[in-house]
Amino acid sequence: MPMRHILLVVMALLAAQPLVGQQLPQLSQYPFNDYLFNPAVAGSRPWFEMRSGHRYQWVGITDAPRTFTLSMTTPLGSKMGLGGFVYTDNVGPTRRTGMQGSYAYHLGVTEEIKLSLALSFGAMQYVIDGGKITFNEGYDPLIDSQLRGRLVPDATFGFLLYHDQWWVGASVPQLLQNKVYYFDAVDRSLSELEPHVQAMGGYRFQLGDDFRLEPQFLLKYVDPVPMKVDLTVLLRYRELLWLGGTYRTNDAFSAMVGLWFKQAFQFGYSYDLTTTNLRSYSDGTHEVMLAVTFARRSGPRSPGVTP
């Protein structure tokens, strides 16, 4: 097989690894970054939020994935919400950067249940840094030290049905199904952006006056990759501390802890221990979440996060 084709296959596999066969960033602390997975979350909570996520995956492995996210959401009146995010995902010589802005409208189904419908629009850029590629034998004239990539538009649709005690919703990112050409308009480099399905939900069990138990799930599917499910349980103490654990099917166990300080600042940390063969080479995955929240209006509790 020509070196060019081998390289393209390797890069496609590298790009897929941190996503377990998917094309979107993965976060263990998804309960605290739910807007990144569903734009309909914007405006469902009565406060302005700014959240960042920092994920260092498979520590100890050279060129392992590193992901950074930054998102903001706010209610706009009592029936609308605005939001936006940026992210960058680095894997070896490849880098993906994306940004979107969203609008959500909230309908009253009953006095206690609301339905949010949202659309997001933005762009993604996929880049290969030829300067980070080393050939053991000779070189390929098609691969130089330049940065090569493409900027493509993107769109996401999402809905969220929520109540003070429960929430359920889903989103479909990469609706436009764009194709990424790294080198020319003939070779697609195995990089067609497939629509995904991401569903999430959870329930709140009040345990006396001070504690609350929150089982949650995040489902991710893209054809023909097997479905992935994150199953999470959070235990909250008042609106101050939380402890949690997650099992991600065929991938990892995760433990998390967090603090909400003066109802304005949040800090969360999680550690993943992989269940795959990579556990022999990796020291695990570290993820940090930082957030700032400011109350804007009274309203129902958050679907998944009570900052």
C-alpha cells in the first residue's frame, strides 16, 4: 500500500480513538457540561453559566488525546435561551476545533413540565500538522511540514423535556454531513462527518433535607459503531458538594468529586480508569471542570446540573 494511503488510514484511526469510533469530543463530567451535548439545555436553568472542561486522556501514552471546551448559556426572558461553545481536540498530528451558537425556545407542556427546542449553527476545522509526522523510511512528497485542513459549517438540533425532578432529551449534531478533504477534492481521507444521536436523562431522589441522589445516563450512537452508554450516579450534599461514579460501556470507570462555592464558583475533578487493553500502558485520564454561575431569574431546577 502506498505510504500516502497508509498515513491517511493511521490518521483516521487516531482521530477516532478518543471518541471510541465517534467524531465528537468525549467528557466524563458530562452532567456538568450537558449543554455541549444538547443545545436545548440553554435557558432551562435560571442563571448565566460559563463552563470550561480540560481533559487529558490516557496519561503516559505519547500524543494521547487532549480536549479543551468552553461554553456559555443564559436565559433570555422566561421562554428563550442563548448559548455558545468552542472546543479543541488534539490527537498526535491532528487537531479539531469547533464552535457553535444556539437558540432555544421553551414551551410549557403543563405547569410543571417544559419542552425546549433548539438549533445550533457554527463551524468545525480539521487540521493535520505535517511538521509532527516523522517517516522511518524516506518521505512522501504529498506530506510536507505545512498545516493542512478544512473549515466546514455544522448544525445541531436538540430537544429537552424537563421537570424539577427529572429530565430527558436528545440531540443530532453534524446534521449537514460535510466532507473533509485534507489534500485534494478527490481523496476524502475517510472523514465524512456523520450525524450522531446523543440522548441524556436523569432523575432526582431527595434523601432527607441535605442529600440528593441523581442517577443519569448519556447515550451516544453513530452508524455503524456500537452504541456507547455512560451510566452515572451523583450524590449531592446540599448545594455544596458532590461525589459520583460513571461506567462507560466497553471503555472505562470514572470517579468524580466537586464543590460549589457561594453559589457562584464550581470546581470538579474526575479520574478515568480504562477497562481496555490500554490500561497496561496508560496511567488513566484526568479531567477538570471549572464554572462561574450567576442567578438571573427564578425557575425550575436544572436538568442534570444544580450549580
